[in-house]
Amino acid sequence: MRRYTTVLGDTWDMIAYKLYGNEHLMSVLIEANPQFQEIVLFSADMVIKVPEVATAATTSLPPWKR
């Protein structure tokens, strides 16, 4: 499992976007770091766990053309 060191002013959704490219995956980060779940704005130099997330390939083609 990777780790991420926060920057002053980071939020869960900002971190999820930086690491996964999708702010909606912030719940994955929160579940992996229950000791920080009440934090809204992070201070600098806090280390959080970053679980691996399987990302589905996105495409605009219908299934029969993929």
C-alpha cells in the first residue's frame, strides 16, 4: 500500500483526484484511514495510506464495437 504526505489545505476529494484522477474515490481513502475521517482540511505532513484501486477502462464505444 502506498502512502501520501499531505500538503496544507488538502481535502479528501483533492487527494483522491491527485492520486486516482477521480474525486469520487475519496471514500476509498477515508475507509483506509479511519483515524483521520473527521478531518476536512488537512495540515501539512500528515501521512495517509493509499490503497490500490482497480480502474475500469472508459470508452464511448458500445460493447459490440470494443
